[in-house]
Amino acid sequence: MTNAFEIIGGKPLKGEIVPQGAKNEALQVISAVLLTEEKVTISNIPDIKDVNKLIELLGDMGVTVERLSGDTYSFEAKNIDLNFFESETFKQKGGSLRGSIMIVGPLLARFGKASIPKPGGDKIGRRRLDTHFLGFEKLGARFDYNPETGFFNVDASNLHGTYILLDEASVTGTANVVMAAVLSKGETIIYNAACEPYLQQLCKMLNRMGADIKGIGSNLLTINGVERLGGTEHRMLPDMIEIGSFIGLAAMTGSEITIKDVQYQELGIIPDVFRRLGIKMELRGDDIYIPAQEHYEIETFIDGSIMTIADAPWPGFTPDLLSIVLVVAIQAKGSVLIHQKMFESRLFFVDKLLDMGAQIILCDPHRATVIGLDNQVKLRGISMTSPDIRAGVSLLIAALSAQGKSTIYNIEQIERGYQHIDQRLQALGADIKRI
């Protein structure tokens, strides 16, 4: 029996909501504690499966982990058991957690060797991790695949600085290579580096630990290797994907919502994209206030042609919010073309929205045109299954705006990325329960 959410939609919500810490930052900064034997304290950690699994994995390998409060942990990676990396436990746990690749850079840098289980699933496995492996090889690491054990053994006893042009501006790839480079001998230059706020956060944290990284926030990082790193304290940014989701939720349900402590200057283009959909919002201190609005109208381009919203690497619009924009456009006035350039098959949840009464033309796996209903027709509640983490929240928003009852199955997908989402929405007055 899997869990599901049962939602009675069509009710305006009201109140304040606090975004959780950023999941994508968590996986990087928590892995970085392996670079020092001194204590590192991290706060605003989201309480979600992917992050909790990584913390558990660190504990298994000998890191002393203390939970100081709900969202704050201290880590002390003094006595790491290097044999653990060849164990069956690591193979199972490391293999099931996508974020576990992030521990490789720090381990190579500090201990000169690591073993990693071959990542599962060819669809994203092979292509995605190339950036990580190629970066490590350029720094002087040697990979040896053992087909009997299913592990890559990596020898990095002689890491040295070099010039690296990344084949793609992968956030996790950049983070991993940066963590390996901070303790390498000499100067490393990384060009086509990802420059997302999460990565900037990691680099600032490493600099506080004693690293020497220049160019933070740009796509050209210069890293001078140092002998060792020390402890630090770090507070994670709020999750920009949650903030965008809540802006969309407010608009689509006609609700008055205040999103607290958003670190506005780190949101980049996100608020502007929602403004282009006609959503009114104002900044009050560091909170985003969204008034209840019955109608919001999509802008057109200056020449009158239909607005296109596409994803792009930072500081472009994040692909993780395109599905939210697509759903919110359903009840806007006007039309918009959603162009998902960076990933395949992220738009296939559109069929569920069509069943609810949305007017959407799926042009191909990457593009969908949404013809806004302008609240003339309400969506109707249906039963549906969440295909992935971002589509799950989009369907949740659609269900909260729909008339009648919706049931969303496979909510494990949603909970990989959003903590206690049902309780937080209930606090705004949403009729959502776990069944």
C-alpha cells in the first residue's frame, strides 16, 4: 500500500509559508565536510529522503554526525573508514542514491583514492557522470573498472592543478571537480563552470574553510590548491524551486500568500518569469507577498508574438520550474509556449492536465503550448500518479485549484524533494490529507 494525497481543491489559501533549505545545495555542502577532519556545522538542512540518506551514508563511513536541532547538524570527518567503500553496504546505499557521486571529489582530494559503484541506469547514468570523471582524470586521477566487483577504483595519489574546459556546465560535475581541486597541487582553472547560487554557496564555504577560489559567480573559476582545510559554519539558501512553486500556487488558487525569507537577490530571473505570466507580487523586506488575484494575464513580446518561456543554465531560467510555469499558465489569460530544452520527457505529465480540462497542445517532447482558461472554466479533480519530483508538485498545484477531489499516487516522488509538504499546505488552509 503506497501513500497518496487526497485533495479537495478550489479553495483559496491564506497565510505565510517558509521555504525549506535548498536540496541541490545540501548534497554538495554536506559532501564537502569530508575535506577536513575539523568540525563543520550546517544549518537550514531540508528534512527530505535524498538528504537524509546522504547524511546516513556519511555516518556509515565513520563521520561523527550530531543533529543539533531540526535543521542543523554538525559533522566531524576525523576517522573515515576507507575499507567501507568496498563493502556491500556501500554498494547498495551508494548505488541507490544519485547524490552519492558527490562524495568522490572530496575523498580523492583528501585520501588520494576512492571506490565507487558503477552508477545504475544507463538513461541518465552514463551521460551525466562523464563530466565528473573527465574532470577527475584531467586532475590526474586514474580509473580502473573491476567487472567482478562492479566498482570503479580510483587512484588520485598525485592530483595536480590543470586547465579544465567542462564538456557541459553541470552543477554537480563542477562542484565535484572544485572539491577535488581545492587540495590539489598548483593552480586549476575551470572554464564553462556552472555558476548556480548553490555552487557559489559551496565555493564561499570552501573559502571560509581555507580554500583559495576566485571567480565565484562566473563560469571561469581559478583555484589555487592548499595543503589542508579547516572547519566552518554554513547556512544553506532557501530552495528557489519551492519559492517558485509557492508563487505559482498562490496565483493559481487565487490566494494571498507571503513567502518568508527568500534571499531575493539569489533568485535571479525567477520572479520576473512569473511576472511575465501576469502574477503580481511585492518584496517586503526579504519576503515575497502575493496578493489574491482573480485574473493574471500573460504578456506578449513587444512585437505582439506569443511569449516563449524556455530553460537555460544559470543565470537563465531553471528547468526545474518549467513544469510549474506550465501549470500556472493553464488559468492565465493568453497563451504561452513552454520550451524544455535541457531534458527529455519532462513534459509528458501534460496528459494528466488534459484529463483535468486544461487546454494544452504538446508539440513534441520538448515543447508545449498552453492556451489559458482565464478562470472561465475550472479544472476538475482526477486520480493521477506523479511521474517525477517536479511534475508531482505541479500536479499538486493543479489539484488544489481544481473543483472536486483529486488523488495523487506515488507521492514518494514528491517527498524526495519537498519536506512535510502536506502539513505546510494544511497550515495555509489547504484540504489535503495523506491516505
